[in-house]
Amino acid sequence: MKPWNKIIERIAKELHTGKLKPSDLDQELIQKTYDTLNKGVSEGYGAKYHQYNAQNSATVQRIQQNIYQFSAAKTYQQLAEYNGYLVDENGKERSFNDFKKLVLEKHPKYNKNYLQAEYQTAKASGQMAAKWEGFQRNKARYPYLKYMTVGDEHVRDDHKELHGFIAHIDDAIWDRIYPPNDWRCRCYVVQTNQEPTGEAPDLSFMKPEFSVNVGKTGTVFNEQAHPYFIIPKKDKERMKLAFESMKLRLAYGKAKYTANNGAKVYVHPFADPSDLIGNYRAAVKIANKGISSKLRPHSNIKGDKNPEFYIAKVKGDRVAPISTNLKRAISNAFDSKFGKKKGVSGQLRDLKDTFVIIDLSFYELTNKKIGDVTSQSWQRFNHYNNLNYLIFIYKDNVVKVNRSVLKKGYDAYAKEIFKIRKGD
């Protein structure tokens, strides 16, 4: 407990002096809790936890976000409890030494006893999330799932009642009983083509905080039901601001992709899951061209426009038009990023320096379509002075066009863009 004790001693001092309030949270305590739980999920999930593909990237992203949010909520509850020890049962303020001693006595409840159970839940959830992906891939051949216990004397009686229960993989019951279903639950599910067993047993025993399918939702710890997430109204807004600030400082971790040329792709745990696959695939293609990038965290702080890419410490964004009218689509894409409507600026308009990735993967590029892309992007590139360069993607080909090309004239600019079909 020595590393934890050092953190808790500092927290005790800051609480006692009034420097720290529970709603301020604590970055170091959140991070240490998150690292422990993330390790558990990683061990359960397996090697693919650190590899992105169309099947797992959004789920992994949501899991990481969920356990960080849980770590923050747990941190708040700890700080709130410790804060209550500042005065004794007679209303007298405790000395720092007495306060520190009491906090050090109490904290193992959270950071040893509870954490061990939470770690096991995280590990089991990682295992079941990985299994769910496999179930989805094979459901045409094996369309049913069968609930299983480990069959020893430690199995809960209520869980024994579920042993052998079979239902279709798309049955809504798996939103409620997909394991794990309690602290240190060891139940699991196997895929089968056996026929369903009929009505499910009584599920009144199920705890709301476990009535969730981690494979479908990426939720390890249920934000709607776990008591850690019950925050007093007076602290909610301040805690939310503290959390948003801290999540932006969360490390990117290891590169999710390294190209043969050494360029890397990093993905922040709070990158936006809604467009993650498209952004990641684009980043991989760009890396194969020798350009490293990072997918940025999505912030809920007022005024943050959330451009999703970092390249060489410059923020930029990706557009992926799909309109049949490509000329208009390119025009609209630039307007959405740089325009100003009803006093609200586009994501990139107010940045000192920026770039745009134009992903043309939706199209079959004819000479006419490339001409439309050229004419529209030429106009916008010249108009927006903070735009340093454009990156065009078509299939696996990538072309980067720097602002310096504009000085050479339209024909030179068009020549660069037409390279997109051969990628050189």
C-alpha cells in the first residue's frame, strides 16, 4: 500500500488545509485507480485490446472512458468521506496528525478491498466484451447463447438458476444477464446452436449496477446504477468541470499503429467513438505515407470545437463527403469547418494554424470529379489563410498539398491533386 499511502497523505494534507475540495477531484488518485482497472480489462480482453479494428475500436474506447469516469466518481466519494473526518463526533476540528492517521486507516477500504473486487470485475468484463465480438462474427452459424457457471461450491444460488439457460443472441435478456453479474462473478456464456430453453428464471435478484451488457455498451461500471455515481447536486457542476479538465490530461498510451516507415497513430481514450473508425482508418493511411498523428480527446468544455486530429502539435479535422454532388460536398465541407453561422464559428476558423484531411474514399474518382475537388478546394485554400495544408485520401493513396503550392498557380495545384489516383 506504500504508493497509495503517499498519495493519500498528500490528499489528507490538502483537505486539511482547505486547498482541496471533494468536487475538485484528484488527478493522481484517478489515474492510479484507472491504471489498475485498465490493466484488469486489458488482461481479460487480450492482445486485441491494444489493436484497433472495425469490430472492437468503439467498444474498447467506451470501456476506457467508462472506467476513467468510474475512477473519477470513486475519487469523489473517497474525498467526500475523508472530508467528513475533519471534525470529530463532538464537532471539534481534528489536528492534522489525527486527521491523517484516520484517513490512512480508512483508505484501504477503497484502495485495497474494494479495488480488488473492482479489478476482478474489470477483468471479467474485458473477457466477456472480447467474447461478444466473437459471438457476433459467428452468430449466423451459432445463433444462441448459453449461460454457464463454473459449477463449484462458491457459485451463488441465484446464478445456479441461470446455468444452462439458452436464448437467441439478439434476445433482449442478454442486456440484463450477460456476465459478470455481481462482484467476483465467474459466470460466462458460450455460443451454441442448441434450441432455446424457454422462459428465463426469476431475475429479481439482479443488481441494477450489473444489469448491463458490456459487449454491447462498453459499460463495465453502470453509471445509471452504481452508487459511486450519485453526486450531490451542489458538487455536480464543479466536479464536471474538474473531470473534463483532467480527462484531457490523460495519456494517449501506446501507439495503436506503427507503419513500416516508423510513423505512428495514437488514439486518446476519450477520442469521439462516433467517428472513430473512419478517423482511425484515415490516420493509418496517412501514417503509411510517413505522417504521424493523434486522435484527440472529445471535450465537453464550453467553447471547445473538438477538431479530432493532431499532426505535429497542430489541430485539424477530417471531412468525408458522401453527396452525389461532389463539387457541392467539398464546398459545404469547408464551410462547415471554417464558416460562421449565427455568430458561431466552424471548428477550424479561429485556430492560428490548421489543416484539413479530405477523405474521398466514398467515390470512384473520374477526371471530372478530381477537377471538381481541385476547383473547390483551390478557392477555399486561398481564402482561409490559417490553412497550412490539405491531405487528400483516395482508397489507399494519400497526397499532401502544402500552402506553398498555391504560389505556383492553379495548374501546379491541380497536378498535385491528380496524383491521388496513383498515390505519389
